[in-house]
Amino acid sequence: MVFPLVLLLAATGRASGGSSAVEAAPESRAVSDERGIYIVLDGLGGHASPGTAATVAVETSQASLASEKKASKVALQAALAAAGDAIFKRAQADTSLKGMGATGAALWISGKKAYVAHVGDVRVYVFRGGKLTQLTKDHSLLNDYLKTHPLTKQEIEDFPMKNVVIRALGMKASVEVDAAEHPVKAKDLWLVTSAALTRRLDDAQLAKILAGAKGKADDATAALSDAASKATSTSKSSPAFVVVAVP
């Protein structure tokens, strides 16, 4: 049986499995399906045609995952790697698209396990027992610098080009996709989000909003959208994200 991924087109949409999503077309896309797969793909701003990159990534990840029946991190890695390959080949074939790329993260919740894969600065979080945990680590210039140069909180805030990513889909012929497996527990709230949200709201603000949602994906989505719209940011993109509630 083939399971097509469903593109969440509305500003606020419903997805199966107790989830809710916000999408900022065309440069940022959120997809979901009945198997518990949730993906956010974000075209790189400042590069050629971010909307095209996001669209190619959506179409390719859909095709890669369409016939997958068993949840695994390998399947998600393959889907994002295929998306990167497709973006790169599209840019090679059309010089006007040279340099385009995207970042992305995928979450597949199956029973008591969650599989996560990501490239770039799209993040996956879980809010559990009143605590917010970031499960992915941004592939950013800042994080790369921090490996050898510890910085204070203020120095991190002032770091030049801290939003520059050093790993993305389509920038090279191949890309390394990070992946991991995590436990799923009752009453979890999972969040997959583009950087446009996390540049507007820090982790403390995200945690407060998710706590106030009382385990309801729709309420969390509405509150995050409202807070993001009121926050100031250097990001020109609107946030794209998915909130998933575990019963």
C-alpha cells in the first residue's frame, strides 16, 4: 500500500495523529501523513530560489517515503539525502538556480519510538514533563566555532553570521544526514520547526508556550503563531512548523 505524504497548505492546518501545523509557502514547507511522519523543509534565504529548493525537497522526500511501511531513521536519512541530491542536480541543470539549497528535519513517530533526521538548522524538540529538550544540533557556523572556542551567552548573541549554516540539502553532490532514535511517552508534545520560529522565540519562550497548551497541538500551534507574529526578528521568512501531541 502506498501512503502519500499530505502537504499542509492552510496557514493553520490539521494533520492526523493529534498534530497541527503552520506553513509559510513557498520557501518553507511542512508535510505529514497518516503513518506519523512529519517533515519541515526550509529553502535557504539569500540563495537562489529558496521556494524551488523547498518544492524539490518536498517532492523528492515524498517519493522516497511513499512506499516505506516500517519506521526507521534510515528511511528518513535516505529521504533527506535524496532531496539534497535532487536539489543539487536541478541546480546543475539550470544555471539560474545555481547555489540553491534547503535545510530540513523529519520526525517519524511509531508506537513508543521516534526517529529523527535533520540537516541544517530546522530543529526537532520534545516537551515532556514540563521540560523542553532540543533533539537536533544546528549545523551552523556558530556551533562549529563553539567546538573549539567556548563563548559566553552574550558573545553567542553577538556572534557575527551566527545564522549561517554549514550543511544543507543541495549545496553539494551529497550530504551527511544526522539521525537518531528517541523514546516516546504519553503526553509528549513534539515540535519540528524552521529557524524562522527559533530566531523569534528562544527555548524558554517555547517551553512556556508549550506548557500553556496543556498537551493540545492546536492550542500550541495557535499560541506559537501568535507569539512569533509579535516578536522581532532579522529573519524575513515566516515560520513553518508542526506540533504533534501524543495521547
